[in-house]
Amino acid sequence: MYREIPKQFNITKLCWVLLGSATGQESIRNGLETLKKELSDEDVIMVHDENRPLITLKIISDSLKKFKKYGSNADVNSLFILRNFK
């Protein structure tokens, strides 16, 4: 985990930089494994598929609303929300 990179470039909204993996799925898994060590069970993780860059604030907001209502969400727009990832 490279915490010094965001600080070096004065980036305040980025917490961690991790090395990628051979596939996008493996990279996401590595990120989730890292977050598992850093966050509490009450934190919510949102994962966006970067291959679909046209995500809007409305899609994010709607996905969070669905998550709060139903407890989980796998949105067709490739935005995934997880809680209690173990």
C-alpha cells in the first residue's frame, strides 16, 4: 500500500494506491482485502468498473439508496456495494 503517493501530490480524496494484478477481478480482490484490514463492519465499499466511465452522481446515489433499503446491490451499471466483506 502506497500511502505516500497521494500525500506527495497533495491529493486529499485518495487514501491508498495499490499495485494492480493480472486481471481487473484480481485487482479488485486485492483492494478489498486491503480495505478489510482498514475499515470497520459499518463502512460501505463501492466498486466501479472503470470500463464504463459514464457513471453519474444519480447512479451512485440510487445505488446507495437501494443498498440501504435492501442490504446489497449489484447494479447493472457495474457499481457494486459491499458491507461486511470477510
